[in-house]
Amino acid sequence: MTVDERDLVVELLTSMKKFFKFKELEKLIDLTSPTIWRYVHGEVKPSAERARTLLMKLLDRAILEKLREKFVEFDVEGFAKTYELVYNIDLLNIASIDAYIWSQNLGVNCVATVEVDGIALATLTARRLNSKLVVIKKRKEVGYQKFYEVSYVTSSPPEVVTLYLPSGVIEYGEKVLVVDDVVRSGRTSAAVFELIKKAGGRPVGFYALLAIGDSWRQIIEKYVGNNYKAFFQV
């Protein structure tokens, strides 16, 4: 499925204007407010060449940092407040476009995530990649007899968690992109990768909405090398 980058620019601008005023966008992407308005309202589309330039500007780390400042907060115990982050449809729209552009050459057949907060971003990303969506659960799904399962110990609070994937949901050799809402220690991600490998899938990339710290990197790199990205990093 071929995606018109001009349409992606219009989508990004439409979502970005929910968080930035036209004058702010004008300075950030070096485009006049009237032109932005015409793009957003469908009066005209940018040229293919300008669209590529605008995509790079709209998803530049400087703009994403400004978005992060608006969304990422921590409570008194140091835990990220993620509800508004993982369920804001315009933010998820922007992140799914970023995930799509970054992963489109990985040959992804399947997007996998763990219930529940990563489902929204994984769904949007799978749709853009025209791939299958797989949701790994912490209980056995009714109606299936055979499951692959992997257990791991969480860091806080320490407890044993088991993940389940029905047999046959991932086909042998399928290239899988793992999408998560938040990655901190990487323990859950490691369990997901192991489960995918047990099912015969081939992990090819990892994308997270929010990455906290750096301890997760070594674990992710063990499975997908440098094919990983975080939309926000703190």
C-alpha cells in the first residue's frame, strides 16, 4: 500500500494545531500561517518535495520535545502519568505517523503489543503499515486450546507475570514490530520478544510512545539491534 506523503503532512498539521497555535507552527516549520491553514482545510496540498521537507520538520526532535513538555508528567513517587498520553487521539495520530515513516522499510507483516495501554498506538500503526495486529494478553483467551507462554518478574512491585499468545496467531517467519506505550526496564519487552520467537515470528523492530531512562536499550538491542525508536524520551 503506497501512502501519499502529502496526505501525511495534512494529517500531521491537523493534529499539531490541537497543541500549537498557527503562529507557533509558523516559526517551528518556517511556513506561513495562511499556507498552513490552506493545507489543513484541504484547499491545497504541498508538492511532493515540500511534503518530504515538512515531514522531517514536523517530526523533528525539537518539536517532539515541545510536545513532550505538554504531556509527560510524573507524580510524587516518580511514576509517569500516562493516561492523557496514551489515549490522546491526536498525539497517537502523530506518533503512529512517526512509527510508520520510521518502520516502513522493515518489511513488517505484524504489529504486536501487550494489553492494554499500548493497543491504541499499535492499532493505528498496524493500519498504516497495512499489517496484522496481535495483542498479547495476561490471561488465556477463551476459545483457544493451545498457547505459547512466557513468565517474567516485574521490578516494582516484584511479581511473576505470565503472557499468553494463542498458537497460530503469529505465522512462522512473520516479521513483527513490537509497539509499547511505556518502556522502562525492558523486562516486559524481553518477554514479548521471547513469546514471538516461540511462536515462530521474527522480531524486526521496537517502537515505544515513551521511554524512561536507558536501562531498556541493552535488552531491546539483544533482539532487534538498532531497529528501535521512542517517540518521547525522558
